[in-house]
Amino acid sequence: MKRYFSTLCMMLAGALLMTSCLKDDNDDTPEYYNNTAISLFQLSCINRYVHTTTSAGEDSVYKKALSNPVVFTIDQSQHKIYNTDSLPSDVDLNHVLATISSINSGTVVVNYPSTSGSDSLLYYSSSDSIDFAALKELRVYSQSGANYRTYEVTINVHKAETDKMIWKQMTAADLPTDAKKAQWEQKANAAGMKQLIGYGTAEGYAFGTDGMLMVSKDNGDTWTADNLDDDAAWLPTDNVAFASWAFAANDSTDYQMLVGTNDKNDKACVVWRKIAEYAKNSLPSKWVRLPIEEDKGYYLPKMENLNLVHFNNLVLAIGNDKNIYVSRDQGITWKTSTKYTLPDALGTNNLTAIADDNGYLWLVGKDTGEVWRGLIIE
């Protein structure tokens, strides 16, 4: 009998520890909470099914898990849960692991609609996937069981395809203007330069009449020969393209790239880069010719009508061969990608490419006049 009494005491003690209760000085009966609410909602794991193309040109699909990819808002007054930053369009909403917490140890229940029209309630478990495409609502029952609160859950996803260029045909009136470029061109012409190459935050570049690479550090008023780490004969002579962007590793610094063709290589473009520092007391920098990965096939092919843009934190090269070449290592290797493609309805390969400050890539047909605006939704 003593053994059973001891066991019973242990069970009662455990029950008291397992429940949150309120007691007054005169009553030992547990009082269970009547109110509750969902206090935390996160996606612990949701899968994407990404479509890609193999090197052999065959379609392929691979699964990619996104762990807690977005922040959800819990609107307690309207009983709604939603995300403001949309998920990629190719996520699987039918099999999602979620982390859900409640106030006062409320019990979370998943409610699916049944064919009979009645509720179909299942206890929530963090290890069981939820079909959010079919979900009717989430419920959280108070500890006393007397009350419950319902929540409408909305998982917003992008309607447009993600991780792929999305193109829209625009008009010439929509094109961004570059007043600074026009000023640099005017100054370069007045100084007798042969060709303006481009400009960064603090410097402009041009080819002189003798083919030398010139730099101006006073907005084009004066020009001097710039520093090179290699023979100037390796500078591009045709199809010259330039891009400049803020160098993430250092403040007051631009990463600048110059590409083009010359007679030194029959298959590949030449690529030069300069890390231009313009903070006070910065040391002089020079142009460095990057190696050509010709043996590995990851070079930028020779092509006409070359454009260079910094877009989506990458440098892209676009010429007349119907491809976009992407460099993820600041100009050393170049590859095509199913993510970066030209518009299917593009009517020309004679293009001007521009990247604006709003995350758009613009294409203008020099011979057709057509204008396209592209973006990527990650």
C-alpha cells in the first residue's frame, strides 16, 4: 500500500509540474488558464524544386531546402499570420515544417476542411509537415479547454518565376538617363581623347589618340597616362566595354573592369581590372591584366558589340552571340547560366546594355529601337 501511495504522490507532483496553474492561499485545486494566443510562427523547413538545364541541354529538377527563410507577422487583433517578404514561386506549400509557440501553454491544432464540410482537427507537432495549400486555419486552445482562438495563415509567394530573368518590353521614354556620362563625354572630346571608356566615383577613363589608357581625377579637366602592370599592347582595341561599382571590401573604393578584343588572342577577350581607392591619403592603384582561363574554357569569348554591366551583385558581359556571360569571381572566369538569359522575343543582337540603381537591367536594340527591362526575383 505504501508503494502505491508513493507512486500516486509522484504522479500528482508530476501533474502539477506539467501544468501552469494559479492557486490562492485557501484552495489547492489547480486553476487552468482560460486565455491563450499564438506567440511565435516560423517556417523551420520548406523545400524548393528548382528547374535547371544540364550541360547536355536536358531539363533537370533538384530539391533545395530553405530554412526559416522569412519573418512572419502575427496580427492578434485580426487573428492573421502572414509574411510580407514573399517566398520563391517554386516552393512546396504542401509539405512544410513549422515552429509554433503559444501563450500560457495553449494547445495548437491544425484545421483542414473535410469533404463533409465539418472541421478536421489534428494536433500540431513540429516534426509533422503541414499542408498550407489546404489549411483552413490554425487554432490554439486555452489550457482550461474552455476557449480557443483561430488564425488565418497566409504564406505569400512570388507569382512570377524566381531565379530567372523576367523581361518586359518598354518604350524609349522609360529608359534611365545618364547626365554624368554626357558630361564626361563632353570633357573627353574637349581634351582630345579618342574614346571615353567610362567613369567611376572619382575617376574617368579614356583612350588617347596614341592608344594609351588615360585617367582624369578632376572631372575631365586634365588627363594623364594611367598605371598598368603589363604591356599596353594587351589593352583592348575594339569592342571596348567598362563597368565600375562600389568595392564591398573597402570604403571609398571602386572595383573597375575593362574588357574588349585585340589581336593578341584569337578566342578570348582581354580583361583588365583596377581597384581605385579615393579616400584621403590612399595609395595610387594600377590596372591589372587578369589571366585568361583558356585551358578550362571559362574565358570571355571574343565577340562584337560588347557590353559590361554590374547587375545583381555580379558582372555580366553581353555581346552579339545571344548569351549573357556571368563572372562570379570579379572577371577571372566567365560562364553562361540558365538564370541569366536574354528575352525570347528580342529582335536583335546589336545591343546596348545598362544597369540602373533600382535593380533593373535595360537592353536597347541599336538597329531596331526596341527597349527591354529585366529583373531577377530571388
